[in-house]
Amino acid sequence: MGKSITTPDREKITRHVLAELSAGIPISRTLGEDREQWLCCERTFWNWYYEADAEDPDGLVQKVARARHCGIEAKMDMAMRVAETPMIGEIKVDKVVNIGGVAMPFTEVRHEDMLGHRKLVVDTIHKQAQMLKPKTYGARLDVTSGGERIQRDAGEVEKFSRLAALMAEKREQGLLPAPEED
């Protein structure tokens, strides 16, 4: 049977988990197999989470949500550091060279910046931020019309009319092909 966790220990564990979440470290890493001895297992923490009252503004559910949002900001900072800092990796290429009529194998070793790896890390962090905090990091969509037709101003209508007239003139001169019909 597992050890009994006292209320002060539970609060200390919860504060630690929330601090780690705020730093962008997932619960599975904080309370995973290689966790510190004084921490509970991940399953125990999730039991506390599901027992918590979601309506309580200062409850565990709300604290975890706030910590996750802070963690997203921390991860975005990390993405910027990854993008700015070269990561030198080793590239090994096996080759064969002809020396005096004898094929000799050798390994060419180069040290280069791992641009592809850095891009993958940054893109993964951005995608996670878009999913977890779409209002801040999601795609920008203009949904201001409420489904109604957006009226163009007079200057815009005049520009489109002039453009249509110029295109018709160029078609008559044979400089533009006739429009395709559906």
C-alpha cells in the first residue's frame, strides 16, 4: 500500500506541481517515474484534481488552468531562445574512396547547426500554444460581420469599377484572354 500524504505535504506537492506547470513543464514529467522522492505519483495528483470542485475560483482545477496558461508563455519564451541559439550537431556520412585501386571505406564527420531540429521544436511549441490559447496565438479570423454583407465604401467601389474597365479595354486589345465561363 502507498504512503499516506498529510495535508501540509499535499499543499507542498500541489505548489510544486503548479510552479513546474507555470514554467512550462508538464505534470507527466514532474510526477513521472523519475520524480523526486517526496513527491506523489501522477495518479495521486490526478485523483486530487478530479476530487476538486471546478466551481471554486481558488480550487485546484482553476489553479492548474492558470498555471498551464503561464506555462504557455514560458514555452513561447523558450521557443524564442531555441530559435536564437544555434544547436551544433554531428553529421556522419559513410563514404568509399578509391586509394591505389583499393576501395577504402571511411566516415566523414561534419559539425553543423541543426536547423531542422530547431524549427521542429519551435513549430511544436507554437502549435501547442495555438491549441491551448487560441485567442492569443490562434489564427486571426475576421468574424465582425455577423453573417451580414459588408458594405464597401464609395472609394473602393470606384477602384473596382476602374479596374474592371481597364481589364475590358485590355481584352478588346487582345492583351488579356477572355474570362473563362463555368
